[in-house]
Amino acid sequence: MNITIVGIGLIGGSIGIRLKETQFGEKIIGVEKNEANAKKALQLGLVDEIQPLDDAIASSKIIILTVPVDAIMNILPNILDKVTDQVVIDMGSTKTNILRLIADHPNRGRYIAAHPMAGTEYSGPEAAIPNLYKDKVMVYVEAFKTDEDAFERADAMTEQLEMKTTFMTAEEHDMHTAYVSHISHLTSFALALTVLEKEKSQGRIFELAGSGFESTVRLAKSSPDMWTPIFKQNRDNVLEVLEEHIKQLQKLYTKLDKEDYDGLHKLIKKSNKIKRIIK
């Protein structure tokens, strides 16, 4: 069984590494429009060969889409037009618009929407790492609309990645990811912009940057080519969580501005309740 990975960066490349380790497929085929990335993916052994998309579809049983969500929107209908018994797995970070796009496609049953809740702030083939997915969660979205044999094939691959699984609707998925993933990136981007703006007049500011700053701002190194489409596709949910985030920042600002340190202490203590969720 050949497996095709469309987009060989952090997500796709890390899948390639693991599937080659476990010998889950006979051949791992890469589809990559960036020639430099395609060459690097071959050099790093992330895939066995590079093929054009149409050739890869014809020669594979599993087709994994790990390109940005706007690219998935562009190529998914065409891929579904060409499949027969293949399984197409979309691993994008938003789902509602994608699922709406192909809802009435005659080959809808050969498609499964999945989202591996794993990643780093790096991108490109060099960012791919072994065990990126180990013990992380794979979210299946509206899996009940996928043919049984197609789901079983996809889930067998998820087992090779050593992932846990959960099931959601598209609306649940996009709302939850806005709160636990998308807002984290927006906050990091904003903090980076804040400090970079200050650095223009205070050039030595980064001399004091320690591990706390580094851990908070590291997501600002994430690719704008990936994250701008995510914010676009999940705009309503991201705006909702961003509005709430701004409200909480305003509360902290007001307490400090009014020198209400008891109130500030209470807000910080309330925030500590997150320890019940994140160990």
C-alpha cells in the first residue's frame, strides 16, 4: 500500500518519518510544489519519492493533505473527483468551511477530516521530527459520514502514529481550537510585535529576555503562510475568543491602573485554576 503526503513540512514530514519507521506503507510518496522543499524532503528521507499530484493519487491508497487550509480548499474537490477506493485525509486546523465545501460530493465517503493536535513553531522539511505525534490527540470530525473501510484505514494509520483519538462536530472542533490553539498564536504574535516595537527605541531590551519570555513568545516564530489562512477560515470563532481575551487584558490593566492590587491578586489567583486542567 502506497501512501501520499501532500505538503512535506513539519506535519507531513513527521508523518513520513513515523510511517517509514513502522513500515506501514510500501512506499511513501511526496507531493510538494516547492522544489527546494521537495529536494530537502528526499535528502532527509521523509519520503521515498516525489510525484505530481495526479500520479500520486493514482498510485496510492491513502492521500494525506498537510498543506495550509486555503490550499486544502483549493485541491480537495479535484482530488475527490479522481479517487475510487482511496482514502483522503485532511489534516487542516479548521474544518467547518472544508466540510461544507465537499458535503455533497459523490465521493464524500472516501474523505475523513482529521486534526492532529501536535506541532512546533517551526516549518518546512527540516522541522520534521520523530515522535511528534506520540501520545497526542487526533481529532476526527464528522467521522460518521466517512465510509467504514475508509475510516478503519485512516485509524490504522493513526495507531501507527501512537495517537489518542476523539470525535467532534465541525462546529465543536473550530470553536475549541480557537480557544486552545489559535488564540495562543495570536497572543504570541501580539507580544512579539509589542516587544519589537519597544526594541526600536530600547535596543538592549532582549538582553534581559529569559526562559519565561522565550516560552511565551516562541509561537510568534510560526509560519504566516500557515496561520493567516487558519485565522481567515476560523474568523468568527477567533474574533469571539479574541474579544474575550481583550476583556481579560482590560481587567488586568484597570486593576493596575487604579492601583487595586488586591483585585489584581484575585485575578491572578483565579487564573491559577488552570492548573486543574494543565498539569
